[in-house]
Amino acid sequence: MGAEDWESMKKENEALHQRLAAMEEAQEIAHLGSWEWDRDDDRVTGSDEFYRLMSVKPGLLTDRHSFFQLIHPDDVDSVKHIWLDALESEQIIEMVFRRESLDGRIRHLLARSRVVRDDKDRPVGLVGTCLDITRRKLAEVAREESEARYRRLFESMMDCFVQTNMEGEIVLVNHSFVDLLGYTEEELRQLSYKDLTPEKWHSVEDEIVNTQILSRGYSEVYEKEYLRRDGRVIPVELRTFLLRDANGEPAGMWAIVRNVTRRKEAEQALRESEARYRHTLDEMLEGCQIISPDWHYLYVNEAVASHARVPREKLVGKSMMQVFPGIETTEMFAVLQQCLRERSSQRIENIFYYPDGSSRIFELRIKPVPEGLFILSIDITERKQIEDELRKHGDELEQRVHERTAELEEANRALDAFTYSVSHDLRAPLRAIDGFTHILLENHQEQLDEEGLRIGGVIRSNTRKMGKLIDDLLAFSRMGRKIIDPQVIDMQSLARLVFDDLTDEESRVRIRFNIGELPVAVGDPALIRQVWSNLLSNAIKFTSHRETPVISVKAECLDQEAMYWVEDNGAGFDMHQADKLFTVFQRLHNSEVFEGTGVGLALVKGVIEKHGGRVWAEGVEDEGASFYFTLPENQD
């Protein structure tokens, strides 16, 4: 080979490399790679852009199997099937598949291929291209989603949609329109909007089409009727728009249609209601009048005419100043002006003077309304006279109350004196009896026989009981006059403290005392302490004969109040006698078995009721009892 041939070959190679480089660059720009597959060697080769599209290095894509491994698993079977079809086809075969790129994004690729044959017309492989169609695919998906979204919106519209051609034939409807008229969509496409419209509306709608829709492209909102498939007439409200083709020529119309049956029914009901209420106003005993902003009577009922002593026909249409000259100078008219100006309501009393010198008193209720002012007038002349009489009687009653209060205060002073007498004058003899009996039993024991000693003990026991009874009666008497000093009380701590004060160490070991979580209360601490003391001492007393006494303190929050109770497994009581429990001196058990004065529970009842609460009890004989009381959440 001569130098000249070598130089020529070199130039051809350089030109080839340039063409190959240009082709690679063009493929990169177009995202279009080329590839081929040799069937005999099962070898897949491709351009640089092909490998970039497949996101793989050339050495890792060598045969058909490695190519299939790069494809999205959901697309592998269809690609294999198309690959085999390509070998049997004389046409260019397309296959679309997905491949995950190196940055994690999914690429959509379109591969086109055709079969390669040898000189004996045998298929020896495939040659083809690979194009990145991701953007196109995403655009198609977005378009499909958009179409589906707008289709759902179209079909879910509460209002009806209908589209026609220029001849009025229906071409498109939504579900609401189908439901409105009761036809199927296919049946509607065989009809025109005039077929669905009562004939009386045809000329009206023709005029709207010609004067509004064709001239300016849309109509005002107008009303008409449709005929349902079952023959019923449906009132509707609609607005129609013109459709134009690419050349701007009218091509059809579309309308938004709303069923106004309920509105029409409501309007009819309103008309009937207005007529009914106007009749009601006419028949009312109270005066009803409507005054316009320029002070003319728009409406008055017969009661107003009777109150004014002016015929109804001489009021309606006239101004207030015409009927009652000088009324504009009255205080009542000034109130009317204020109500009209400020759009405010007022209630006043007005004395109306008649030409004959007589007068009546009216209560006027004035309220602004769209027409002006509505005035309801009630003749309260007799009521005012009765109020005057009641006021006089009230003054007399107040004087009597003052006198009775003075008498009550005097009685309280006498009661205080009696209390003092009981507290001091009765206690001295009791202390003397108890003291002398004690001396007799201590110093002269040897001179007394067994019966004498017993009688002495009985005397001392009864004097102590008498003293306790006096104390309880005094406490009961003072409680009624005591002024409550409300404070926040920790009921749980107070109940436990009272129990500890009532028991000694031995008793606290013997008694099983359970106390739950008690909400705080508001009340007088000293009085509420007395309640706990009486209830717990009762429980201790009436469980004293039990081998294992059980006393529980519990509480529950109710609506606007808290409920507390003490329950025990003691002697209990007969529920038929429960009404006697909270009465002074009433006892349900023998005093020889259970000591007591019969005042403690009456004191509990008085304290709780003074706090605005309630008391009650439940029990079963020989099985135990529960004593309940409530306290309001707030003590004012």
C-alpha cells in the first residue's frame, strides 16, 4: 500500500470517527440510543446513549438475560413476549418498558426493533433503537389523571349539566341531569331540549336564544320547566352559554341547570304563611302596626283602631301627624325616631290622651323591620291600677314584716335567755347529783349493799346522759342561728382526723376503716366536722357488736354537687322507719343496747340543709347501713 493510499484511508477513518461522534452526540441530544442483538452468540451491544438510558456500564449488559434483569419486574414478561414476536415479524416491533435510573427515578423507554436475516433469509438477530419517553409518559399520565379528575367533578356536580348542538339535540349530560329527568343517558341523546320542555316555554326560550345567547354568548339566569319521563313537571333555574367552533362559528350550547322544586315549594309555603300570619295579626287582641320611615301607617289591625278610637281605613295610608296633630312633639315620637335612626328596639310605657280628656296607658314594644318600625301595643291601664293597689298593700306588708321581725328578734332574745338558763341553771343540779352520788359510792361503799351500789351507778349514768342531751339540744338550737362561714375543706383529711379523734389505738386496730378519695368541699369547717363526727360515731357505735367492724367513707361527683356517704356492717335498720332517723328524739334501737340522745342525725340534717344539700339513709336490719349527704359545688 502506497503512501497515497495510506493517507486516503487515514482521512476516511477520521471522517468515519467524526460521523460516529456526531451520531453519538445526536443520540445523546435526542435521548435515542441504538442497539443490536446477535442470536447465535446471544450478544447485546449498543451505543453509548443506549447504555446511559439503561443506566448500566457496557460490560454489565452483554446478553439477553442481563438485558431482561435491567427491566422493571412488572414489565419483564411482556418484553420477553414482544422480543420473541419480533423474530417472527417482518414489521418494526415496539415495546415500552420501565427502568430505574442511577438517581432512583423511573424512566419510561420505547424500544423499536426489526429482525436481521442472513443470505438464506434466516433470522439471525434484532437491530433497533431505544428512546427515552419519560416526559411524554408523565404528560400522558397527568393528562389522564386530569381528565379523570374533571370527569369525577363533572359527574359529582349537584347541579345538572346539559350540552346540545345548534339544533337543540342533546349531546352530553351528567348524572345529575339524568337523575333529574329519569331518562337514561342514551335516551336523552335521542331527544332535544324542546322535547323535554312544556310547549308554553318554547317561545320564551326561543327569544332568550336569539336575543341573549346568540348575540352576546350567554343568557341571564332564567326559569322554566322540564318534563320528567314519568310525566311530572320540574321547575328549574338555568343559565345557558354559547359554544363556538375553531372558526368562531356557533357550534352548540351548554347550560347549568338547578332543580328549584324545594325553593318553589318554600315560596308557596311562605306566601301561605304570610297570609296566615296576616290573618293572625288582624285577629290579635294586641295592637299591631307598621310605620314607614316617612311616618305613614302601612298596616294596622283592628286592635290599633280600637286603641286609637279611629276607624282602620282612616289610619292606613295616612301619616301619624295627619291623624294625630302634634304627635311629633311627644316623648314617644322621640323614641320612635331613635329606634328608626339607630335600628334599635325599645319597650316603653305611654299615656295616650283622647280628645274627650280621658286617657289610657299602653305598653309599646318597638322593633325595626325592613318596612320601617313594627309596634306592638298592649293596653295596661287596668294592670297599672292593680300595680298601684299592690304597691299600697306592699307598703302595708312591709310594715307588718318589720313589726313581725321585731317580734321574732324579741323571741330570739327570749330563746337565748332560755338557752342560757338551760346551760347554767340545769347543769348545776346535774353536777350536784352526779357529785354527791360519786361521794356516796366512794366514801360509803361499805354501808351500801349490792342493790344500792347498782342504783348509785344508774343515777350517775343518767345524769351524764342528761348532760349529753342538754349539750346536743344546745348545739341543735345554736345551729339554726349560726351564720355559715364557707371555706374550702379537705374532706378526706377531715374525715380521717375525726375518725382518729373518735377512736383509740385499740379500736383503730379492731375496726377495718376504709376511706376512698373524697373531693374537696366548700362549707363551714366547724359544722361539716360535726357532720362527720356524728356519722362516724354512729357507725362506730352500731358496729361495736361485730367481731370485725367495717366502716367505709366514699364519695362521688354528681351534676353540680358532690355526694359523700358512710357505710358500715353494723346493726342496720328497717327501711320502713327511715323517715324517723333525722327527727329529734327518734331512736330505732334500744338505748340499753346502743346509747344515744336521738339528736345527732337531726343535727346532721340541719347542717347539710343549711348548706343547700340533702341527706338520706339506706339500711337492712342486722346487715348494715349507709348514710348519705350532698354538698353543692359552690357555696355563695
